[in-house]
Amino acid sequence: MLTISLRKTRKFKRAPILFLRDYLLKRHPLILNHNNIINATEGIIVSALQNSISSFKPNFKIDVVYTWVDANDSAWLQKKRLHSNANISYALYATEESRFSNHNELYYSLLSIEKNIPWVNRIFIVTDHQTPLIPDSLKDRVVLVDHSEIIPQQYLPTFNSHVIEAYLHKIKGLSEHFIYFNDDFFVAQKNTPEHFFKSNGIASLFVSNKSTSYSPGKERTTATLSACQNCNGILESKFAARFENTLTHTYVPLIKSVFEESTSMFQHEIAAFSKNKFRAKNDLNVATFLVPYHQYILGKSAPNLDICFYFNIRSPASGSFYRALINGKKDNNLPHSFCANDFSSNEFNHDGYSERLNEFLSSFFIS
């Protein structure tokens, strides 16, 4: 005990800042994800998970589906302004500029697929008469899908991601098993097919520690949380089942036949919110809550862990995440994925955030 005390005293005298950092981290461990996984332990956990499921590799095709928009497109922007109505009460942040901003995330997200899950079959990108920048090496596998190909005409145009997601199963040629990506989701390290689907077709249900309930004392709630609660309402009505946790804010493994069953079963509820041009309080999270939990109810998915770093690129704290990921790459201590979210353009005044994001993504996936 005396020797330990002497070592601590010497460390404090030699490097007081490092001593205080280590002291605080031991008592208040750094957590950069929604799974309560302590920072610097991610690599060990990911490796253990990969080893435990290595014999359950599926032999079926797995597609990827993205939804994407480019708010820098003047024609699209004019259309959005035309359909915005100041007299309608949209969900919180529904018309926020940050919800539609393009920072080249999709390009780097595609690179993350090529680098870390190259075994995927086709990559479908759902968009509104727009063409994204695609890495040359992936162009033969990418299929562009216009909103008009999958969403009923009476609901177009739409600027509501919940509406777009509700019709992903309509994509022509989509495989039975697919993974849904937002354009700000990135695969951080090598992941095998069995991380997403097991050999018997069971999908992974990546559950977070975030609650679907309103937080005490909070007067505001997000459109995402409202949509989760709405989904819980109809699942409880139909199956007497309610789920208290959101999914981890990362890619979602989905089964097309269950998606079709869900949208048929709840067609009236889906039709009711599909007319919402922007996110509203009666929306449903079809692809990111309703279908995944319906898969679970049917015994076609099972809880799994995807360690995902989640951060706001406009926040000054984003730099800490960039450093953690760069250092994790050097130390072989990375999460499965990360989400570089652009959230609320009014919350932070952080000039240069887009340039810093691109600098980081280029360094992480290209350098």
C-alpha cells in the first residue's frame, strides 16, 4: 500500500495534469456511445463478439439501402420552400436546415462499406431526382432509386424521412435481407455478415440504453421520440408488447418480408402520416422501430450489441470524438460504427465544422 501511495505521489509531482486526468477517468469513465461501454474497452468487446459468432455466417445476399438528400441543390431547395407552411405545427426541428445539409457524408459512408463490409451485394440509394458523388470502385454496385419509384404519388414530394423510410420495401430487386443506412452512418472497422444476420436468417436488433419515455423536466421532445412512442402504441394494441429502448443510432438489419407484413398490418396508420411533408407528431419510425421490433415479436430478430459513437458535428465536443476514433484506429480499439450527426443549426455557432468533418473522414478512411 505504501509503495502504491509513493508511486501516485511521484506521478502527481511529475505530471499533475495526467494524474488528475487518470484519477477522474477511473471514477467517471468516459463513455462515447449509447450502450454504456467504457471508452478504451471497445476493441476487446468487439473482438470477443466477433469470435463468439464466427461459425454463424449467413450464405444469402445482403443489400444496403440509403436514403439521401442534397440540400445544396437549388431546384430541390425551391421545392422544399414551396411546400413549407408557416401555419402548420411541425415536429421539433422538422424543417431545420441541419436535417437536410450535405457535407459529403454519403461518399465517405460508401467508402466505409467498401473498406469494412465489402461483402455486401447491391447498394440502393433512395433520393429525389438527385445524383450523389459515388466512389468509382462502387459504381457497378450502386443503384439509384427515385422517390417516385417507391412512394405513392399522392404523398409526393416529401421531405419527411419517416415517410421515405416507410416505403423501402418497394425497392425493385431488393434482397430479402438488407441493412438500412442513413448517410451519416459509418462502418468504423471490419464487420462480418454474421454481425447483422445469422445463418438461420435471424436479424440483429441493435438496442441502445436510451429510453423511449419522456425525460422528467423536459418540455420538448424530438420527432424521433414521438414516432417511437407512436409505434409502441400500435404494437401494444396489436401484440400487447411494448419496448422501452430505442435502437442504437446506427445501421438497421431488416427483413423485407416482415417489412411487407408490417406495412400491410398497419397500412392505415402509415397512410395517415404519409401525407406529412415534414416530420410531424403522428409519424411512425417504420424502418427504425416498428419493423425491427415486429421482427423480434415474430422471432426473426434477436438483441445484439453494436457499439456506436454518436456525436453532433456542430458541437465543439466533436473534436474529442474525432481524436478518439483516430487514436482507436492506431490502437486497434474502435467501435463497430459511428454516426456523425448534423443536429440543430441553431444550437451551436461552430464555424468550420463541415471542413473539420471532411478532414477527419478523409484521414480516417483514405489516409
